[in-house]
Amino acid sequence: MDPAARQALQAAAGAENFSEASTDRLLYAYDATTSWHRPEAVIRAAGTSQISAVLAACTALRVPLVPRGAGSGLSGGAVPMAGGVVLDMSGLNRIIKIDPADQVAVVQPGVVTARLQEAAAAQGLFYPPDPASVGFCTVGGNVAENAGGLRAVKYGVTRDYVLGLSAALADGRVFTTGGANFKDVVGYDLTRLLVGSEGTLAVITELTMRLLPQPEAKATVSALFLDLGQAARAVQAVLASGIIPTACEFMDGACLKAVESYVGLGLPPQAEAMLIVDVDGPPEVVRRQAQDLARILRDRGGQQVQVALEPAEAEALWRARRAVGPAVRTIAPSILNEDVVVPLGRLVTLMAAVHRIGAEHGLPIPTFGHAGDGNLHVNVMYDPSDPAQSQAAHRAVSEVFAVVLSLGGTLSGEHGVGLAKLGYVGARLDPVALELMRGLKRLFDPAGILNPHKAIPGPDILP
Amino acid sequence: MDPAARQALQAAAGAENFSEASTDRLLYAYDATTSWHRPEAVIRAAGTSQISAVLAACTALRVPLVPRGAGSGLSGGAVPMAGGVVLDMSGLNRIIKIDPADQVAVVQPGVVTARLQEAAAAQGLFYPPDPASVGFCTVGGNVAENAGGLRAVKYGVTRDYVLGLSAALADGRVFTTGGANFKDVVGYDLTRLLVGSEGTLAVITELTMRLLPQPEAKATVSALFLDLGQAARAVQAVLASGIIPTACEFMDGACLKAVESYVGLGLPPQAEAMLIVDVDGPPEVVRRQAQDLARILRDRGGQQVQVALEPAEAEALWRARRAVGPAVRTIAPSILNEDVVVPLGRLVTLMAAVHRIGAEHGLPIPTFGHAGDGNLHVNVMYDPSDPAQSQAAHRAVSEVFAVVLSLGGTLSGEHGVGLAKLGYVGARLDPVALELMRGLKRLFDPAGILNPHKAIPGPDILP
């Protein structure tokens, strides 16, 4: 790093928070994708005024800055592609308060999501967003990506819980939006504009999150299917039943085979799909709805339909789903894991198309995900050392995206665009809308220092 | 109107959709507030390409344009304060589709909200937002103001149902955002930026709204209280009970007296507050929760606690609440009706402060509203022909706002800023956030033609 820049950033960050050590530069080069790029320096965020000073210095110096939570993102959002500084937010991990009277939590962005869930539960309250990485991802990262997770069918996504925030702009100006109010229509909705903006508009320094009462009871129902189309139609039958499930998760046959060889749960090899449906609420409803769901799944061809009313039994039914992420990675050395969404009524068509595309390219495309939201994780598996496979894998992804768009769908439901989907954004977004987004970026970050080359395709402003 | 402007606007709008008739200019001078200002012309919106042409002409001519739904707004949002053109959207009232498989509705913005509710219900689906004006307000107006209504405690506000939209910018460019997908994190969230933007950023031409399954059953519980503080604490007990009510409505003694003299329901004169709590869901839960709520209300001092499980009985309990809007207007010739929100835990303090302020100024301030959201309608009643009362009324509003802000509250929960609260926005919003909002306005509408002098305080761009 340029000595003048080093000096200015050390002064702004505090020398003890500034590192150019090669281990740090390597550790902060990654997120949970395979993309990586070394930053020039790593700064540990220590508070709002320090963040403000660091940002002002970065803007003055034209040094890119990438805010980073736990680095568990699946779209390359925290990878510092333009070098510069990674701002590590994970040390700002204080739960400032859980307020049962106001039914809100005030947290620093580095709080691990599971810690917020636990702190809320300790007061009888409930923080619903539940991404798969809940044990290590941060609330700030969840807000930056508008993370979804398992309970979005009934409870919505991270956006639906952000009531207010404080943030620092690229030039160092600090501002607050919203508050602890459940309704607020004063001014434009900057709060929700920042949700999902992937660290490209501002650095969030504090969050006020809505909490709900804890549901009294839960149940889980699972079923296997010998036919993929049957399973897809069963999802639609569940959603048309009038029951609003907490989760409605799907895994295809390729996922089940991978899970079976990974953890050995005794899943039958002929199973072509599994559904896991959760409900929560008052105990008498949960019991009745679980029975109703079991009947719906059986009526639609579900086999080995199981109902779990106790947490331990439910956890057993969830074991296959929890193992699927790591399990699919054993199928081939590399993965292009996508996160597409289609309108609910088009899930059947999407599932069929993904399987056709996999067969045509001779590649496994294990598919699982949040069927109740129309949000599927499509995992194209390939060997990157084989150029033909590599090419086929990328072609398969393009073909999946084309199908998704032709069905009125979208390219990411919860992982974000980051770096991974940047090349496809132009195909999804209206060109006028994209121009407006570029205008928003210029308004919030005229020098273009905040997480460059992410979320929306350039022209990037940074030289 | 200047002849050249008239000619250009007639050409853009179609002569049959353009009127300068004095009756039209008078009819479109109003919304549901007492503010009014005559437009120079009224244009009936006839479709996207016509709206686009009209907007382009207005930008070229620097003629202000105010989009208007039903004119039922309570903040002056549709009053054409800068003259120019009112664009009447009410003719674009087609429900393009109700799609049970996708669980969405696609509508033109002029659809009356109750029509959308009915069309959804006809397919077993549910459009939850339920503003008091549901029978005549439009979905587009609801989106422009981010309308709330009676069911927001459980089901959220209009924003939570907007999945995608088409809109025209001030320069005539048309764009779409979102779609029929339940999750979508591609690009910045322009959809929700437009929600609540009060017609100042773009003219919405089509909306895709999420629908839910119809709840199976409903119940209503009501109670009277001899003490205001008791009622306020009962609200908090309800919200802390773990039950998420559909509605949790409050009326104070002044409201009850007004209702009694207006419709004569036999409400006892010594009642200082009434609560009406709705629950919905599966019938067995609704029954149990209604009994639980009745017990909670009784334990907290509720009198004449009534439980209605049948729609007709429930409607009888709701009669007082439905009459309160017109009833309070009989108390005095004029009204300053505010729409404040505080964090849930501060409702008791707010209610006490409002009553103190009313007593100090010698003015009735009947207060009712959506206590379950912390959102109260505070109605300062006065005689505008008495200058002292007029002054006292405006002072009382300022004092209420000061209390609300000191409690961390906000100045509007569902009516919007419009014109009515423009002078107070600076006290609520962070100055940096306000600067960003002005930048957003310039980005979307550089000439400042769209609904000038609304939503955020100037400097307005229009000369």
C-alpha cells in the first residue's frame, strides 16, 4: 500500500486496528465462494466514528472498501475484487438491547444471527430469519444480502424485520433511518433501500430489528416421492391448502443420493424427491395441520410420510436437509451453486427443465431449496480440471437462467448478486431500472469506493 | 393554461381525456383534507403509453403533475398545490389477473382496494391491507402512501404485499421492477422505494400484489375501561401474551362519547376507553385465543367484555369503531387529524400526554387507532372561526409531535406526509437522510414536476 494511504488509514482506523500482514490479506481474500482477491489491508471496525473516519479517508484516497461480516456469503459479495481495504465488522457484535415492551432488538451489525435468535428467545421473543449459516453469519451480512432462509414462507425475509438503522456513507457522513416503530411513512424508505444493497451504498453501523412472540409449538412432516413431478405438484397442493407452512423444503433424487452416501440415513435409492414441511403456532393447530399436511402429501403420492411433533423427532427428519449442502459438494470437485426463484405456479416447469438441462450436458445438477417461496438452489457439479465439463457447466447455468427468466423468475432469492451473478443482471433488470440503480450508487457513493464491481454491473466510477 | 402547453398536453393525453372545465378543476382541487388548490387541467389516465407521453410533455413544459387515485388521502397528497395537471388514475381500474397458482394479483393502480379483496376472496385468497377507506380508496393510492389499516398488527402494511410494479418516470421513460416472485435480491429495491413515495418519484402504472390464503375463521373481543391507563396497559398485555392479533384497536372516552351521540349504541358515559381485538386463523385457535383475550382484558380491568365468534356479532362490536371517524367530526367544526406512531412500550406515556395536552389547551383531542402497531389517530378539534382556538389547536399538534419524537416515535404511520406534515419532517428525519432523499428526488425527477411540495420539504426544483 502507498505509504501516504497507509498513514492516513492507520490514523483513521487506529494503528491497532490496521493490518497489512500477509496472513490477514489472505484470510480476508475469501468468502464462501471460490472467488478470491487479496485486499491491500484489513481494518477491524471499532465503532461508528472510526468507521466514518476510515470511509472519509478511503473516499479522499480513492481506496476501495469492502465491509465484511462473517464472510459466509455465497455470491462473492465480501471478496475485495478491487483490492483496497476489507472492513471487518465482526468485532461489532454487541446486542445493545432486547426490548420486550417494544418488541425490538437493537444490535451491532457483527452480531451472529443465532446469538440474536437466542437472546430474543431468552425473553420469550422470536427472530424468524433463519439462513442455513445462522450459526456463524452476521445480522449485518444478512441485511446487506437481504438473507432468506428456512422460515421465509410464513415469516418473510430479513428485510421484513429491519425497522431502522444507522449507517455511514462513503464520504464518512453518518445518518439514521427509521426507528423502533412498526409503521413509519415519513420520507422515502432509505431503510429498505439499504437492505440488500450488498455493502455498495453505505456501511451499516447499527440495526433495530422487529421481534415477534415465540410460537407455542412446531411440527415437521416429511415425505419421499418416486417421481419428481409428483413432488413438485405436492408442493403446490401444500401451498394451495390454506395452511401457511413455516418451511416447505425440497430435495431432488441427486441430493438424496449424495446425502445418503455422505451421512447414511437409510434413504431408499429409488426416491426421486423429498419434501419437508414445518408448521408452527398454537399446539392444537400444529397437530391438526401436521395431520392435514401428511394427508395432502400421501394423496399426492408421498411415501414414508412421517409426522414429528417433538423437537428431537423433527430434528431427525431435518437431518437429510441439513446435510445436503456439504453432501452435494462430494459429487464433483466444483460447484456452480445458483439461487433462482420463480413464481410459485411455475415450480413444476422449472424442476423439469433443470433435470433436462443436466441430462443434456451430462452433468449432475442436484437441486434443493425453499420450494414454498419458489426459491431453488440449483447446483451444477463439474470438474474444473476438465475444460469440456467446465464449459458445459457454465452453459448449463446460462440455460437454467434463461428458463428462469422465461418463467418470469429472478436470478437470486437470497444469496445476492455479488460478483457471481453480475454478468447476468442485465438480462434480468429493466434497462431504465438499472440506470436508476446506477444513479443511486452515484448518489450514495460518488467516488465508487464502496464494494466496487458488485451488485449492479458498472460502469464503475472508481478509476 | 398557456395555449402551447394546452396543445402539447391535449396531443399527449388525447383531447377526450383532457379537461379545463371549471367543475373538473374544482372537483380535483381536493382530497380528504381541508387543503385545496385548483389544477389548471385534469387528465384522465388511459394507459401506460399515454401516461408516458403526458409526463414527457409535463417535463418539457415544466408543468407540475399530481397523480391521483380516489382522492381519499388524509395528508393532502393529491392536492395540486403547484397547479398544473391532476392525472386521474381512477379509470385504470382493471384487475388484470388473480393467479391462485402464483398467489398474486396483477392490477392497474386505479382498482378500488375492496374490489381487489373481493376478487381475491372469490378464488379463496386474501388481500390483507384494509384501510378504513377500503370501499373507495385505490390500490395505487395505497401503494403511494404505504397505507396501513386494521390488520397491520398481524399482516403488515401495503408495502409487504407489493412484489413488482411498472411505472413511468417524470421524463416519460417507463420501467418495471420485481415481478411475481416472493424473493428477489437482484439489484437495489426500487419496488419498495416507490412504495410510500407519494407520487413524487414516478407514476405507477401496474402492480403485482402478493395474496395469502384466506384465514379459516375470525373472532372479535371487545372491552370497555373506566380508566385510560388501564386500557393502555391492557393493550400491552395483549401484545405480550404471545397471541398475534389481526387488529388491536383503541378508542378513548372522547371518541366513545362522540360515537354515542352520533349513532347511539348504548355505550356507558363513564367509559374512558374501548378496545377491540380481532384474531383470525383455524377455528379451534380462534376460539381459544378469543377466550384468552377476554380473560386478559378482564384481568386488566376490562368491563362488559364481549366475544363474537360469528361475523354478524363481530360486526356489532365493530360498529363503534367504524363510526368513530365521522363521529369525532361532530365535536367541533374543524379537525387536525394526526397519525402518530410510537414504539409499542411507549403507548401508555403517549396516551397520557395527549390527554394532558388537550386539557391544557381546553380542546377535545379524541384519540383512536391501531394500538397494536403503536399507531394512534390524534384528532385535535377546534373552531377555526375562533383565532385563539385555532392557534391553540396548532400548538397542541406541535406539542403532541414533540412528545412523539421524544418517545422515539414518528409523525405518520399510514397517512403520509403529503402537505399536512411537511413542516414537521425536518424535526423527524436525520438531516443527512433528508439530503439523500432530496438527491433521490432529483435522480427520479430532475425537473421537479411530480407532485411538488409533498413528502419531503424543498428546496423544490420547479421554478
